[in-house]
Amino acid sequence: MGIFTSISTSLRKSFRNNIQLPLIVFVHGIIELFKTKTNSGISQLKTTLFRGTVVAFITSLLVWLSILMYLAFYYAYVPKMSHEKHVHLQFKMCEDSGMCTFPSAHIELTKRQKLLMLGQPYRVELALEMPESPVNKQLGMFMVCVDFRGKNNKLITRSCRSAMLHYRSFILDLIYTIAYSPLLLTGTVEEKQTVTIELFEDYYEVENEAVTDVYVEVQSTRIEIYSAKFLLNAHFTGLRYIMFNWPLISAIIGITANLFFIAVICMISWYQLIHSEEYKRYVLTQRKFESFHVDQDDGSSSSSIDDASVLEENLRKRHQIHTIGEDDSL
């Protein structure tokens, strides 16, 4: 009976030492390896997400800055295409219900310092809507004059141009009336013409003499006018012409160029920063501070290791005593 007990005890010890303990060590190693890989993967994922977030934020910031810079340049460099003002002509009546003075009007362009952009040519026009009445047809040519004035009513420039209704012969007028008679009867089309008078082909704003008021005079006392409009149209050339007529392509090129220059400036600034003496001194100070903490951690770790070694030695001795006791009992 004692022999079988001794054999079974030896088999248990052999199984424990040769199979169970190595298996436990193997499984524990796999678990620790999995934990290490998992923690490393999570840490790497966090680092990747953080870097991606930083890169996305910086990229979006640079893109929006480039867009704002292009918009600021566009509105500062490209002026408004056209300015339109309604002209309300006034005159004095004679006793026989005729006009005793030429029809004239005062147009206030702006209450600010200036309206037009320096260096930009403008085409100045006056559009007169006139009926095709016998009076206007018999009137023939007439003169239109305009005065540009600045602060304190100072005269800056003056221009006078001639105009008249477009001629149409009797036969052509008859054919036109018959062809458009349904529209003429319903009021959709009227017997009128819009006479556009070019007062300045290329007007440039004079520095320190900005135009704020315009005075218009139609030099005829027999003219008949429905309405009048004063037009200022910017004549774009060069870069302004491209930016105004192809805004999308210009915006893409301009924003890309701004983004490139901003990125270059940021890279140069970053290079100068990390190679500056202040940055090097700061890095050296941080390394000394970290090495000091590492030394403290090593000291505490070594003391902890010594304590663990003593504890392990005590446990090993207790295990040996317990094993000897079991052998004696057998």
C-alpha cells in the first residue's frame, strides 16, 4: 500500500513539474504577450488618431486661411463692375407751358470719401429713354454735358457729347408698326428708343480728387424724355479681367498659390524655431529633468525588486519545508 502511495505521489510531482508548471508558464506567457500587443496596438492607434487629428486641423486651418486671403485680395483688387444711378431731370416752366431752362439733375455718387478705384478705367454713359414722338424726330441732334465734382463742389472734369434718335425711314417705320401692332396695342412694346451717350470712354479717378457728385445737363428745351440713367461701368483688363470673367479657375489657382506660400513660410518658421538657441536650451533642460526622475524611479524599482526577492526566497524555503514534511509522513 505504501509503495502505491509513493508511486502516485511521484507521478503527481512529475506531472506537476514536467507538464502542469510548463503549461502554466506557456499560457501565462501567451496571455502577457497578447496583453502587450493589445496595449501596444491601442497606444499606436491613439498615436495615429492624434497625429491624424493634428494634421487635419492644421490643413483645414491653412486652407481656410488661404481662402480668406484670396477673398480679401479679390474684394480689395477687383472693384464693383457697374454703378447705376437714376437721373431725375428738372427744369423751369415757361408761361406757355414750355421749358425755359435745360433739363438738369444733380447725382450724389457717394457720401463716403470715394466710390471709384484708383487706376481703374471706367466707361461713363448716360442712357435716355425717349419716345419716338414727332417732336423728338424733328429735334435732330442735341448736346448732353456732365460735370464731375469733388469736395467743396470743386470741378474735376467736364464732358459734352452729342446724340439723337436713331433714324428710321417711313417705309421701315410702317413695316415695324404693322409687325408689332398686336404688341403695341396691348402695351407690351412701346414706340420708344433708349439712346446711350458715352461721356467718357476711359475715365481714371484722380488721386486726392475723388468724384462725389455729378451734374448732368441736356442742352435742349424741346426734348421729350421718359427717364434717364447714369451708368459707370468698370473696364477690366489684365488680371482683373481674368479674375472677374473666370472666377472659379482664378479662385482655385489663387487659393492653391496662397496655400503653397503659407506652407513654405510655416516650414521655414518651424525650421528656425527648432534650430534656435532657446529651443536647444529648453530641450536640454527637459532631458536633465527626465533623467533625474528616471534615476529616482530606478532606485525605487531596485528596492522593490530586493523586497520581492526576499519574499520569493521565504516562500521557496517554506515550500521546501512543507515538501520535506510530506516525505517524512510517507
